[in-house]
Amino acid sequence: MLDLELVRRHGFEPYEGTPLDVRTVVAQIPHEVKDGFRFDEVPWHRFGHAYGSADDVPELLARLRSADSAVAGDALRQLGGRIVHQGTVGSVAPLTVPFLLRVAADPSAHHRADTLGLAAAAARQQHWGYGTRDAFVRVATQEMLYDCGGFAMHWSIEASRDAVSADADVLLPLLHDRAPEVRTSACYALATASGETGRIASALRARLTVEHTPVVRASLVLAVAELAREHTDRRAAAWAHALWADPSRPADVRVSAALAWLCLTDGPVPDDLLTTLDALVTDDLARSLGDVPWIAHVDQDKGLARTLDQMLNDAQPGVIDPWDSVVPALRTDTRAARGGPIRSSR
């Protein structure tokens, strides 16, 4: 385990590249270990979660594969409470990501979308309530972060993102899964990838051309934007602009593309974008996009309204309850929530 006094004096550099650097450990897990769910060949004991030692994680992962939905659901809840505790990514979390992805990829598994959601949460710095242009499609900051046990949380997030990239071939087929909630969660997970970004972005854009479910279409657009934001792909802003400016596109695509464009640029908000949003954002659209992960992360009840308010009116970010894993449908009139027609604070 880490010598916290050594860390206090010298930082985490002495551990970089060692068996206590979770990034190194995740990168060295063989494919046959991941594919075969060979938990006994993973050094869980070196790392921890919110409640201490991670020795209980392999059993929970095994139970997650249970044919009994209740057993699998209980395992998933316990895993979530341990490895991503109130937004803190534990040092063991990256070791679970390859197995979570494979459980989700199994058509016979239970709770597949939520399992993908947990993998995505392990690969993100949590920004509950933040729908600003700067934070909405941001995976993580570059600052030093620490988990409950004093481990370098930014290393854990980086390792989880690397794990997503390493298993892109496991995730990409899920963009075509029969269940729309799985396709949505696949978008949210793929957007965290630290590599393979060109291939992933191309797959997301290709899926958009044939996708018919509004929540998935919006997630595809925002996933492309997040990858572009994290990896400085300047072409994506023009792509997003073309989508929101195209009157032949569905409202869900145009509004999500407008949000994407706002996050990929930093200039004044043009009048034609405001006019577009005023015409397209309705109660029905807000409800239909309420389960888009990025939007639900801003607010579980009024996500689209609060996101627009922060992006266009410089409203202060709010804080949602990280304990509540349920994302209910939006029930609030978005225009009333933002105080009438959309206005820009430029």
C-alpha cells in the first residue's frame, strides 16, 4: 500500500510506473484475463475503495454476472457505492472497468446500461450540476485529486479512460445494441476514451445517420463533442454548427448539436442559435432528452432548462444529490424554468 508520509513529502512521483501505479497495472492486464473473468489474476489487494480494502470487489463482480436480476442488481449497487463513492473514484475502480464492459456486452446479463454507466463514472471527474460551456462536456481537469484513501484520483480516472480505450472493440458494437438505453450508455462511456478517438468519433457519427431514438441521437452528438473537446479536434465545431443550423434535422439533434457547439467555441452566442433554441425547446423535447447522461448530470428533473440557463444566461451551477441514482423524466416546463424566452448574457 501507499506510504502516505512519502507521498506527503515527495508527491506521487516515486510510485509512477511501479506496481502501485494503477495506470501501469491496468495496462498490464492480459486480454485473456479480462475475457475469461479471471479475477484471481488481478492484484485487487494493492488498491482500495471508499470502505477500505478492495478484496471484496472480485466477489461483487462475480455476482454481477448472476442469472438472478436481484442478485446482480444488489452487486451493482454495492460496487457503485464502493468504487465511485459520492463522486470520488477509488483506486480500485480502473481494475473493474474491463470486467464491467464485458458484463455489459453480454446480451444475457442484467442491468447492462447501468453497468456501462458505472464504468463511465469511473472514467470521469464528477461535475454534478455543472452545465456551463466550460464543464458540460469535460471529462476531467488536470488538477491533482485524491480519493478517500489518499491515492491520486487523477491517476485512477486516467487509468479508467485508458481501460475504455483498450477495450474500444468491446464497446463499439454496443452502439448497435437492440436496447436504446445500452446504446446511450455506450456513448457516455466511449466519450471518456483517452485513445482510439478518431475511430470512435467516426463510429459515433456513422451511427447518427441511422439512429431513430432521440435520447440516443443526442448522446451520439454530445459524445462526439466530448471527444473533440478532450482531444482538441477543431473540426467538430463546424460539424456541430452544420447540424444545429440544418432545419431538416430532428429537434433533438439540433438542440444537442447547439449545446455541443457552445461547448466547442468560446465566442458570443449568435442570434440564429438563440432563435433556433427558442423554436425547438419544448416541454416534450425536454422530457425526451431528460435521460441523456450529460443533461441528467446537470439536474435530474430540469436538466435541459438548467443547462441552457447556465450556457446562455451565466446562471450559477447547481448541485444535485449524488446519492440518487434514479433519473426521472423531466416534469417542468422548460420555458417557465428559464423565465421565458431564451436570452443570451453576451
